[in-house]
Amino acid sequence: MNLQRSLHTNKGYTLIELMITLLIFAIISMFGVPAFYDFIEQSRAKSQMAKAANFLRSAQEIATSTNRIVYVYTAGYFDYDHNRDKDTYWYQDWIMSFKPIGYKHTTIVEQDKALRIEDGGKMTANPNYLIAQQQIFTSNNTFHLNVLDSQEHNAIDRKKISGSSANTEIEGYSKVREAPEQGSVVGKPTYLVFYPSGALIMPIFVLDKTSVNESFSSAKTWGNIKTKFTDPIGVLAGCRIGGGLTIDVINYTFNKRLIQNDLTFSATQVNGTSGSPPSFSQNICGSRFLQ
């Protein structure tokens, strides 16, 4: 009797119940899988930004410990073509090299020649100056690596700004490479520079779902530029807290509240220093959200 009652009460799933279950599973998959994929890509992008910071910090440490200027650029530097490579340049292997020294290497063009050798018909980094080479960022369809530089500052060493007074000198990272005493290479990315004093010259790296082509100028602040981004997940830049010989610090943050703050970046010279804008502003340098 009990066995017969049990057989009648333990029914299987009906077709409607199975269809409802499959529908719920489809809905969860439709919204959950893209979110999970976005989370994975975001985590990968953040990891790469931390990797970039460590690479640049190593360049700074080597410059101070060896008392030599260190450059950082990418494997695409030597045969760079703006129309072809502008969106892929920083996705290539990052190269860390000593600056060529001596009277034969005083101009940018001469330094370029000294830093490269021909290997099988392709230009590669000269091992006499090479310190390290490593892939940092990988391209994907979710997040773009944006490089924000300056329209007004020279890239290598301090030079007088055109139209400025004789006493005014500002240094910074610029895609317009015009240093009159060193030669001119226009429209080509320049080196990130690390000095023995601890000072550095580098752009601002921003990871965002949008590709943005912007430069700082006296009329264009971070408050103007940040509106171009749709979903910034991280920024990497230099940070100069004090004047004189204070060592610059390489920092990054994933804090969106900080990224969206109008005062996060400064595009102007810091009083009492040799410059190095654009960089994290003095207001932000001491923030606990910087790593």
C-alpha cells in the first residue's frame, strides 16, 4: 500500500516546468555571461596597469642607482608610422634602455640610431643599451589604452617654450618633439625619461571603454578631457609632491571618484619644481586611493 502511494505522489517535472526553468536559465545567461566577461577583461586590464607601473618604477630605480638617464619606449618605435601605428604603439613590447652618452649622441636622431640595430632586416633594440623588454598591455575590444600628453611641453630635457620669456623653461611629455638644440622628430612618440635625480617625464595612461585622442594645454584641463571618457577604470601617471630635488613617484588608481575629480591632474608647472606636467596634482598625490 505504501509503495503504491509513493509511486503515485512522486511525479516528474511537467513540460511547462521544464520550459520555465530553461527560460530562467536563458535570462541569467543573457545578462550574467556578458557581465562575467566584462569582469574578467576589467581584472586583466587592471593587472596590466599594475604591471606597467612596476616596469616604470624599475626604470626609475635603475636611473637613480646607476646615475644614468633611462628611456622607456616600445618595439614599434624605430619604424613608427603615425597613420598605421598610432592606436597600437603601446600594445607592443615595452623597452627599457640607457640613454646613449657621448658627444656623438647629442641629438634625438643620433640617439635613435644608437639605440637600434638591424636584425634580419628588422630594427630591434641595441643590446649595448638594452635593460629589459616586456609585453605589458594586450589589445582587446573592451578596454582601450589612452595616452594623454601635452601640446605645450618638450619631451626631452628642458627647453624654452616658443614665445616665452628667456627665463621660462618647462619640461613634460609631448607628442610634438621639437627641441631646437637636439633636432626635431615631429609626429613620433618619444621616450619616457627617468633621470638620476629621480625626476621623470611620462604621459598619463588611461584605461577606458572609449578611445580618446586628447592633449593637455593651458586651455584644456582634466575637467575638460575626462568628459570624453565613458567608463574609465584606471589611470597611471607621475606624482610630484614637493619642489627642488623631490623624487617623483609613479602611481595609479582604480578609484572612479578620484578619476572623475576635476583636480586629479595638473597640466601646469608646479611652483618650485622643474615641471613635468601633465601629472597627478599636488592635491591628489597624498591620496590613500593611489597605489
